[in-house]
Amino acid sequence: MPKEVFEERELILEIFPGTSPRLLPLGEVLYYRDLEGRVHITEEPHHLVLEPLEAAPAYAPVICEACLRQLSRQEARFFRFEVGVGEGHYRYLSFCHDTRQCASLALPERLREILLRAIMP
């Protein structure tokens, strides 16, 4: 009979079910863009979907929220997600236009921070 293998996160949540997500060790954080242009940040069991916004002409540089690089407006895209449920309030974030390159540069801790800020009150 093969031995069961548990992840650190699973053990902590099994023994201490009320543990804040901030105190859990990092799991696999996924950061990608889907075919419709939405950005997804996922760390089980949490999932954040950001809607893309129309590009607007501007010249001031911005900072990518994921990899923290300074970008020209041509290299950046703006996204939003709803804060609260059905309240019509949004938080706006900027990310690199090239999500694959950005994902290779972004630290998992930073992606997790973006995710937790979105789901925590």
C-alpha cells in the first residue's frame, strides 16, 4: 500500500482550519491570460479574474503590479476587478502586456499579495 503524501498547506489546514491564508506557506501561484484577454491569478482555493480595459492614449510610465517593472503605456495594460459583491466598486491594476514574460519575472510572493488583497476585506 503506497504512503499518502500531504502538502504542508494541507496539513496546516487540516489541524488548524481557521488559519489565515497569509500565514500559510506558498502554494503554486498561477498567473496567466486567457483567450478573452482576462488575467487570472490563482492559488488554490483562491482565484482572481481581472477584466481588461480599453487602451487609452497616455505618455506617463506605469509600474506593473506583478513584476514591479516600470513600463511605457504601450507595454502596459490596465485591468480591474470588482471589490465587494455587487457594489459596483472596482480596483484598477496595471500589468505587462506580455503576460508570459511578466510571469517569468514576477515573484510568487508578489502575486500572492495581489490575490490576497483582492479576496480579503
